[in-house]
Amino acid sequence: MPIPQERFDDLLSRTALAALFYYPEIAVEDDDYNLQNDITYCLEPVAEIAAEDAERLRVAVGRVITNPTAHRSDLLALVIELAPPSE
């Protein structure tokens, strides 16, 4: 069963929020911060996706969180590829 488009929209919203609050110094200044935790949070809506696709999303989401301007189009293209077609 394909994952509904709404869940991919949720993934994009969570990623945008994580990117909004990310700043490079956070890893140095905050010992509790972990980028992997943010990525895991962003991927929760599509948790049942195939492992190979999950890894591709994990990489894309991490890149967007740390540098949204450079990588957001790559994430959008991947979501379009993985999301079911609109009916």
C-alpha cells in the first residue's frame, strides 16, 4: 500500500521546521543536540517506506536541514518520485 501524499507533506513540513531552527553552531554549543534525532523526527510520517527509499530520504532531509537553499529541490524531486500520483 503506497504512503499517502499527506504523509509526504508532513515530512516536508517537519523538515522545513527543523531547518528553520538549525544553525551550524548548535552542535558545538549544545551537547544534547543531535542532527540524527531531527532527521528521525522528520521521517516519522513515512516510517513504513522501503529501507532503500528511507535511506535516500534520510540523506536528503539531513542535507536540507543543514543547507536548505542548496538542497531543497533535491528533496522535493525525491518526494515527487516516491509519493503516489494525484488522482
